[in-house]
Amino acid sequence: EVQLVESGGGLVKPGGSLRLSCAVSGFPFINAWMSWVRQAPGKGLEWVGRIKGKIDGGTTDYAAPVKGRFTISRDDSKNTLFLQLNSLKTEDTAVYYCATVGLVPRTTLSYFDNWGQGALVTVSS
Amino acid sequence: DIQMTQSPSSLSASVGDRVTITCRASQSITNYLNWYQQKPGKAPKVLIYAASSLQSGVPSRFSGSGSGTDFTLTISNLQPEDFATYYCQQSYSSPPEPTFGGGTKVEIK
């Protein structure tokens, strides 16, 4: 069974930093593409960024609002995904979900096929 | 950015009803369109990918159609467990910037 468990959320002041972790099990993590998606309280879903699997170079892409402030990384030896959040703003307050990226063969189409339970990050003074 | 617009933003329906939710992209995304269901306090769950492919384990009363800019999610024979919020999402943009629609809340009439 695929499981994703986020941790590390909490209350942080504007300008502060936080690191979220996502422990995964139930599938071969090393070549899996992974994403972070967030949801502000009472609002819709917003993609944060993604990291490719080792075989595809492990490169990262980010949404414009977080580029330069957030960093996605992975420790394949520990089956863990990370999201480093720096220079936090009040508008970064959200539940942050990690998700696996499903890839449709012979296309560039992707979707988010397994999700964690989410970690709440609150940015407030 | 590719903008995704869902309609309606909410609807009321009864058990057994047929429900249709639409999603429009600001430019053609061919079939790079996915649908998710989210219940309160829970993570989203993928229902449909590639516009019309049913995710494994999802009941066949859910179906998707469309291509280009206009897409539809249909729930036939609405069940009590289907009351939730539904989101469309495109994965066409390159460099990648997946975007979601604003959501459609399906409530009990």
C-alpha cells in the first residue's frame, strides 16, 4: 500500500523558515516523480513544485510565487521528500500536501495519483 | 499561465441524480486534463486522468470527456459518498506549471 506521511508543519513568523518532510512507503521511491501542492484555508489547490526521479536527473521545477524561496529535495536512501520554505509570507499559510506524480506512458501528461494527509503551515506574527 | 475555469462553483443535487461539471481552459490543452475529488479535511483523490481515463478503483459512475479547451466530469446515479468538492487540473504547460480550477462543491439538496 502506498503511504505518504508529511511532518514538520507549524506556526512561523513572517520572514522565517520551516522544513517539511514527506516519508513514503509502498513503492520504489528512487525513480518516482514527486510534487508538493498546497491549499490555503477555505481555498482551492495550488501546485508548489516538483522533483523528478533519479533516473530522470532529479531536477526541480517551481511555481512562480515560491521560486527562489522554496526548495524541494529528496533523500532516496531514506525514502523521504523535503520542502524547505524560506522567507515565508502570510500568504504562504496553507496545508501542504506531498503527492506522487503519475506519468502516462508515451506522453508528457501527468497527474497527482497518491497524496499524503497534509501538513499545516501557519505564517503569522 | 493557463487558467482553468470551472462551473458551476456549487450545485445541489439528490441521490440518484446525474451531475455534470464543466471545466474550461484558457487555451487548448488537448487531453491534458485531470479531475479530483476532495472531501472536507481530506486530501484530494484522482478520479479521471487524460480527460477520460478512469483511475483504478474509481467507480464507473464517474466519467470524463472533452478535448481542447472544454471538458466535462459526469457523475451518474449520485451516491451519498459523492458529496464533495471537485477540481479539474491541467498538466499541459511547459515549463510545468500545473493549474487547478476553482472547484465545484456538490451538496445535498
